[in-house]
Amino acid sequence: MKNLLGGKGANLAEMAGHKDLKLPVPPGFTITTEVCTYFYDNKRQYPSTLEKQIKDALAQVEKLMGKKFGDVKNPLLMSVRSGARKSMPGMMDTVLNIGLNDETIQGLIAESGDERFAYDAYRRLVMMYADVVIEKAGGMEPAKGIGIRKIMDERLEEVKKEKGVELDTDLSADDLKKLVKEFKALTKKHLKQDFPETPWDQLMGGVGAVFASWNGKRAIEYRRIERIPDEWGTAVNVQAMVFGNMGNDSCTGVAFTRNPGNGENKFYGEYLVNAQGEDVVAGIRTPAPINQYSKNDHSKNLTTLEKFMPEQYKELDEIQQRLEKHYKDMQDIEFTIEKGKLYMLQCRVGKRNGVSAVKMAADMYKEGMIDAETAILRVNPNQLVELLLPMFDPDIEKTHKVIAKGLPAGPGGAVGRVVFSSEDAVEWASKGEKVILVREETSPEDVDGMHKSEAILTTKGGMTSHAALVARGWGKCCIVGCSEISIHDKEKYFVTKDGKKIKEGDWVSLNGSKGTVYEGSLPLIDVDLNKNQSYKQLMTLVDKYKTMGVRTNADTPKDVEQATYFGAEGVGLFRTEHMFYGEGSDKPLFLLRKMIMSDTEQERKSALNELFTFVKRDIKATLEVMKGNPVTIRLLDPPLHEFVPHDKAKLQELSKELGVSMSILNRRILALHENNPMLGHRGVRLGVSYPEITEMQVRAIFEAAGELQKEGVKAFPEIMIPVTCGRHELSHQKAIVDKVYDETLEKLGVKKIPYLYGTMIEIPRAALKADSMAMVADFFSFGTNDLTQMSFGFSRDDIGGFLPKYLDLKLLPGDPFVSIDQSGVGELIKIGVERGRKTKPNLKVGICGEHGGDAESVKFCHSIGMNYVSCSPFRVPIARLAAAQAAI
Ligand code: ADP
Ligand code: MG
Ligand code: MG
């Protein structure tokens, strides 16, 4: 019932009530997401029945707990916790210890016999209430940018200094009692409001704050990044408090049923003795490991929970196993032990990085916990990118000195320039700088900057800290708890333990898999995927389920080989013009220019003849690597003017070669000039104006394939005509193909060269005229880059000027060049497929735009019956997984 109760509420109810679980959960109740929706639909008013229902539910909790809310003798304290459908870690606020005031505290002291504990709970309540309810939910701008929380935190630090103690827990009851008074005064001074003494007001204030925080800045930001709809709303969980801060036989902790960093099937977690709430996550003290396995460099000398409280650890371990079995997935759990009694406070499906996601899916399938379909659906295709994450070249890394070491919270290597605030990260990144965000700790306010950074480095916090959690969710390189460095964020530098000063803008390199930091920028290399057994096992399942082919867009034998290694089953787009762009010899480019600048057919033919050798060699090499798998070769596409030389030396060389004067040459260049080249003389139009260009390319293709055939190598080229908008263009080019085909058979003395003839569909008209186009074409390949460009009338190269505004104002749900605009451009594609197949039922249909590597677009392609998608080599695994998920 996550939609109604939110994730936290649903799981709390399930842990407490499900017959297989019946776990020790403090009693409580959930105010549903419907109330949140009502609240926002009705000018922030509650439904009229709410108050009574809360009072009734509260009475039941009182009965179960044997305490009374607001009672001066035996007071019940409550927590107010938010909980949306999808977990938004740290995004929403929680208020603990609700129900305390100057009177009820006497009851708490008497009941617990521990004055220090009682005042610790009280000062926390005042702090959280002022921060969360009065300041944040009240929409107050903190004075001079310093929030009340920080003011109070600083005061707390001062008092600790005055008292000469290091830890919060070392403060006496009297110290805390004074702090409560001071905090109330600070609230009044800075926020111009009194801390409410009435428990009921506190409770309703807390409830209102949770609803308000749904529309707080950080929650909105997080939703935008994670694409969580604004309409969902949040639930509010009101729950009886249990206390992890009731002395040294109490503690609080966070754990995972498997290691979220590497996927190993080992119970992993951290805890803090005599602590409450978010002390673990906030990194106030270094948390201790729950067991031997969870130890790290910082915590290796701390006592494990297993040693410290063996019985409770055993119970917790047993519970975590039951939870994983019940939910059939890795769980992230929160627990508290109050005076030796264990309570479960939360469980949810744990976030994990890509490497772990793949390992857990493969392992759980092997363990028989989940079936193949579930295993395939468990991994977000985009997470596979992390398995391909670049790492530092180990040989080079060895020779560099580690300047600092922290906890490896997010894997992979990252290189960037140091910045010290989220705002700077955003600003620098917008200028195209690669940045590494360095902070003592991160808070939900930093998400934007974290998102824009290559990596995050924090000095405080453990593997369950905010930074670690968020980075893990995004698959970002992250190192936390790097306490060896000290940050001077006002002066914008940090100092390593050897005294090295690293200033803002300096380059550093982070190895997030090892937790090591280096000065300067280390070179990154790619990893060997096939050494990853879990990946191989998962992809074997993937290939069993997917029905669509996955090809690659590649122009060189090297890229094609790379793509085959990633599992590509063919080439969906080989661009002949590739050989003219840099790389290797510039002879082909020179010959092409010579051809362009030729004035007569005679001149042009002789230039083309020279060029032929190069084109054939390139095509042959690629066909050879593909060993009979289809290779779609697109004939020359770009406007000729793109290849016109502009520097004088090159022009002079040309003028000499062609034997024409510079002024004639310049006149020819002028003639080639176009106002709108992308809609100008390009694609099939070149082949229509200059049939000899088509002829040369087609001859190169047939001869390459025919020769391979004679050498005993299978070859299967598919000739693809770009930028067509009707049947007649296709027929015109087909005549050339037919003629060259016959000539080649004769020349090589072979009976047959298998091939297909087809076209790109990238102009809206072509999609609409697909029925007649299919009379001539054996296949269609949707060129969705151009199709998107021409459907929207958005120039892809100029979109930077206006798209960000469109996205901000939500005039578009996303960048249509990244994920297919299904309702618009997608409709054209659908029409194209349907009409094409009406004419030719076995028409082969694929896609070769950038979208072929976008998981959502791949699923769309599957749904409309495409035969294959084609994408860049590194996206091939993503497309395979997405194709399998679409088929399930
Ligand atoms: P988040 O969604 O940020 O994880 P939670 O609602 O889980 O927020 O609250 C944060 C922390 O507060 C919990 O991890 C837990 O330690 C503490 N907490 C919440 N409710 C209770 C409770 N009823 N008793 C004791 N501690 C609680
Ligand atoms: Mg929580
Ligand atoms: Mg195109």
C-alpha cells in the first residue's frame, strides 16, 4: 500500500503486522498521502475528520505503550516522520521526542531515572522543532544565510569547549538543561516565535511541517532529478519513541542485508552507542561496525555490536535474514536498541550502485530467491554504465602518492578541480569545468551541486552518510569520512595530514573504489567487463529474453570490434564520411575536396576513382570483422560545403592539383555556399545531382563484399540512402545500384552478392509516405536525430539557447534528443512502421539515432515492433538489457 501509506508507512505496517514477520516495531499510525493531496488542493487545510482520527489513533498507541501523551507523570513521546512513495533519503524532515515540555520532562526523568537522557531528548526536540517546523516549514529565510540549526549547533560546540569535553554524550544534565533554555531563547530571538509548550501543538506542528516539506526547495530539487511526480504527496508517520540515547546499553544503527558497495551477500552496517535519530547518518561521531565484516580503516578499533551486545546482534541478524527473504530484495534497515531491547524503525529496498545491482541480481537468481524475469528487471539499464566506469590505470596509480584516504562510498575513478560549495560546483560545471565537491559533510541542500560534480569528497560521515547514500543512488564516485584532511572552506583550501595545501581550482583524482585521493589528474582507462562473472550471468539471461536485435553505430573496424565485445549483433550505421574526418591519413579528405571542387563530370570521375580505393578498403575491413552479420552502410550524407577547405595553404595545394587558378577556385566555393546546409544539398540529393558519387560508393560496397566472399569470408552489406522524402528518389538511386551490381558480378565472376537496399526515415514526409517508400526499400532505419530535429523544427546544434528554459518551465518533459518524444515523433515512427509493413510485411525496421542507446526509447522501439536498435558501442549493453526488460 505504498501509494497510500508511503514507503515508510507501508513497510512499518508490514513489519509489525505481517504474519511472517511480526517484528518489534514501536506502535504508531500513518496519515495517508491522500491527506497531503487534500492539504494542497484546499489552501493548506486538513480534512475536517482528521483531528478526531488522530486523537483516536493516539489513544490506541497510549494503550499499547501504557503511557499518556502530554502526561506529567508518565509521558508518551512521539516521532513525526515523513514518507513518500519512493524513498527520498534525507530529503524530508523528521521531528523526534514530540510531547516534551517543562512539565512532562519531570515525568520522563522520574520514569527513566536519568535526567541527562531526558534533557538530551528535550534539547534535541527544541533544536529539530525550531529548524524543521518553525524555520524550514514556515518558509523563513535564515538570517544572514545562517539557519537556526547551525546557530544552535555552534552554541552546542561552544558549550562542549567550555566544559572541555569532546562528545555530546559527555555533557551533564545541567549543561543540557541550560541548553534547552538557551535554545528556546534563540528560537524566540531569531525566528520570533515561541517554542510551543503544548504537546498537541507540537504534534500538529510536526505533521504540518512534513506536508510543507514536500514542497520545500530540496524536496523539489530531488524530485526533479529523480523524476518523481509532484502530485504524489507524502504520508506522515506518527510513532511512539524508543530511545537509543538512554545510556550505554542503548544504541541506534543503520544496516544493509547485503553490502551495497560491492553486492556481497554479507550483513553490513554501522551503529552508535547512546545516540538518537540521525546521529549515525549525520556523522557526528565515527560509527562503529555492527560486525567484523563491516569494519573499515576508521572503525577497525571500535567494538562491534556483535561483541558488545551478542544477543541483540543475533536477533537483529535473524530479523535481517527474514526481511530479505520476505521482500526478496536487499533491505536497508534502521534499528534502535533501548536498554537492551531491539526495535525495528524502518526497512526499505536498499539503494545500490550498478556493480552491486548486477551482482545481487545474479546471486539472488542463483540462490533461487528470484526468477530470471525479476533478475533482469532488477537492474536499471543506465546503471550498467557504472560497470564500464573508467578506472585509473593501476600501473600509473601505483606510482602516485596517496595524499589522503577515506571510505570508498561510490566506485570508479574521477578527476576534477576542487570546489568547496554546492553553489560553486553548479556555477563551475555550467561553464564546462569538471569539479570535485569537497565538504565536511553534505546535506540535502547540496544535491544540485553533488549532481553536477564528477565526484564528492567528505571528511565526516560513514558509509551510510547522506553523501554516500546519494552518490550510491547516482552511481557517482564518492569518498566519505576522509578525516585526514582539514577543510578551510571560507579560505577555500584544504590541508592534507602531510601539510599539503590544495586550493580551490586545483586538480585532484579520486579512486572511489579504494577511497584514495591523489594530487593532479591521473589518466583513466576502461575496465574489462568480461572478467565480471555476475555481469556475464545476467547478460546470458538477457539474451534469452530479448527479442529485438541490438546493433551498433560504428565506422571503424576497431569500434566494431569493441561493440561486438559488448554484444552487438551487427552494424546499424556505418557512416562513409567518417574516413574524411581526421584520424589516419588525410589523403581521402584531399581527394574528396578535389572531387567537390571539380567542375566537370570528367574531373569529378577521376577524383572519385582515386577515392574509390580508400572507401572500399574501409568498408571491406568492417564487413570482415562482422563476418556475415549485417552492416548497414549509409551513403555520403553531409552537405558538401562542410568539406570545403578554408585555409589558404590547403586551397593553394588544391588549385595546383586541379590546375585551376585561385580565383576560379574561390568562385566555385562561393557557388557551394548554402544558407541552410542541413536542409540543403545533402544526403540523397548529392546522389541525384552527382550519380557518380553514388556509383563509386556502391561499387566499393559490392566489390568489398564480393571479394570477401571469394576469400571465404561471409559479408552482408545493407545499402542505406539518407535524407530521402519519397519513393522516386529511392528508385532513382536503385537504378544505379542495380547497374553496378550486375557490373560487379561480371567483374568478379561471382553469381550473387547478398545485400539489402533501404533508406533512412528521418524526414517527417518520409514517415508519412512510408507505404510507397517500402515498394523500393527492403528496410527502414529511423534516423531519429534528424527526425526529431525536423519534427520539432529544433536545430540540434542551437538547442542550448532555449531548451534549458523549456525544461525549467516544464514546456517539455525532457530533452527530445535524449529520449524519444513518444507522443509526437514516436507517432511518426509508428505511422512509418505501420505503413511500410502494409506494403511489405517483412520490411526490416530499426533505429540508428542516438535514441537507440536510451533505455526508455529502446522499450518504445520494442513496443512498436522494430527488428533492432542500433547505438554507440558503449551503450550496447544498456540497449540489450532494456530490450530484454521490454520483452518481459
Ligand atoms: P529519514 O526518512 O530521513 O530516514 P526517519 O523518519 O527514518 O527519516 O527518521 C530519522 C531517524 O529518526 C531514524 O533513523 C531513527 O533513528 C529516528 N527515529 C524515527 N522515529 C523514531 C522512533 N519512533 N523512535 C526512535 N527513533 C526514531
Ligand atoms: Mg530513515
Ligand atoms: Mg540524418
